[in-house]
Amino acid sequence: MSQLLLELEHVSRFYKTVIGVGDLNLQLPPGAYGLIGPNGSGKTTLINLITGVLRPSIGSVRVLGKNPASDRRVLSKIGLCPASDILYPNISGLHWVETMTGLHGFPRTDARQRAVSSMTQLGMSDNMERPIGAYSLGMRQRTKLAQAIAHEPELLILDEPFNGLDPIGRHELAEFLRSWIEQGRNLILASHILHEVEAITTSFLLIHGGRVLASGDAREVRSMLSGFPVEIELQGTGLTALVGRFSAHAWFRGLSFSDDRQSMTIRVADQAQFLAALAQAACDVDVNVSSVTSPDGSLEGAFELLLRAHRGET
């Protein structure tokens, strides 16, 4: 059996009476993963546990087979680009990346070569000698990422890396990360914006309230929703005539209208049965349906539905 990338056994971390993460159990093989959750969901706490910044209050954490809190050698195999701004304004980006790379034990000449290479790779060759205080937010993000990859880690961890990047910068970062994955390297990408992560990796962990609500690829996550009602929006004229046709079915879970009665949102337990009933109703009654959409059909909608279920709103 190949070595696991990450293994958590009953991991909890408490901040006095607040649960940062609670009873996490994970076994992740090598690969690339998106860590998705709203702000304050526990993503950064989990990253701090993985990188040994925090120790679990309960349970054990192993990264690449090692405990990062007690075996600090594993940290040389991890590259971290944190969400917080950790840069010094009065030195150049190159100097900072070189210094951070040297902390991994590289000789000064080697550390500088690695710093130049990583800064160039991330489009900072024209600005690496400038003081960090003169950098834009996007340039600061690139500099943080440059220090995370300069020592060629086995695992790259990014916490909200798209913050501050313009559309071109976002595209360039996504291309870089896809290339990183294609080279067979490991990645954990934390973000509260799903579509940014979905453009890079197909494996996800949904975290909320310090707990992992779902994990797997897009298909597996959607399969978890089979027992949850799905919302479907109809637009057209004569929609009120459909109410009586739908409400008697076992799959019907409720509906609501827009103020102008030109839009109806219906909640159903079985989307296929609903669509069959809609097709029949359209033939039998005077109704003109111009649009049928389901926000829950997207992965974004799937995650939102899981969050609502966790909060008891479905």
C-alpha cells in the first residue's frame, strides 16, 4: 500500500469553548484536493494542524507518514502559501524568498538560484528586486507562492491563493497549478469560492463548522444528494395551472412564486419524475414554459445544498 498523503484520526482542536475542528477522520492518498468552505469554517485551522503550527487537542495528524508537530523534518516536504500577509516591506521579494528558502537548509548560492527560478516561474522576474512595500496585492501573492515552491516540496498547500489577483493573474495561477498537478505533485487548495477550485482539481473536501461534510469527486458529491430535495425554477406564463398537477405527487416538496407569477421555484425529491410530469402537464394544460433551470444541478448548488442540510434547512 502506498504512503498516504494525509491521515487524520479523531482530530479535534479547541480554542477554549470554541471548536476549530471537531472529530476529523480522513485518509487521503497522494493527489490534488480542493478544501472548500465558507470563511470561518475551519479551513485555516486544518491547514495549521497539517503544517504543525497547531497541535490537535485530541487525535493524531500524519502528513506523508510523519507527525508534523513532533517530526519537524516533514516540514521540508511541505510548501505553504498562507492567506495572511507574512512579507517584510523593506526588503526585495527576491531577498525574502531567498531567506525563506535558506531556512530549509540550502546553501546561500543554491537558495538564491531557487528563489530566482521560482520568482521567474511566477512572472516576477521584472519586479523581484523591488522592495515588497511597493508591490501590489497580486504581486505579494505571487511572492508568497514563490517561497512555497522554491524548495520543491512534495506537498503544496495554498490558503485562499486567488485573493488580490486580477483576471489575468487568476488564469495564470490556475494554469501553473494545473501544470503542478500534471507533474504528479500533491496539492491542497483551500478556498471559499468553489468555481476557482473546480477549475483546477476534481477532488473535494467540504468543511463547515469544523467538520468535513462531504468528500470525493464531483460525481460522488452529487450522489450524496439523492435523498435531498432539489430546487427547479420554471419561467413562463400560466404557471399557476401547474400547482394542482404537481402537489399530489409523492415527489412534491413545495413551491413558491415570484411577485409577477412569471417564475415558479419547485422543490422535488425526484428530478426525473418531475420532468416527466412537467412534460405531460405541458400537453394537457394551457401553460408556456420558456425556461427550466436547477441551481442544484451545478457543483456549487450541490455544496450549498449540503451546507443547508447540515444547518437543518432542508
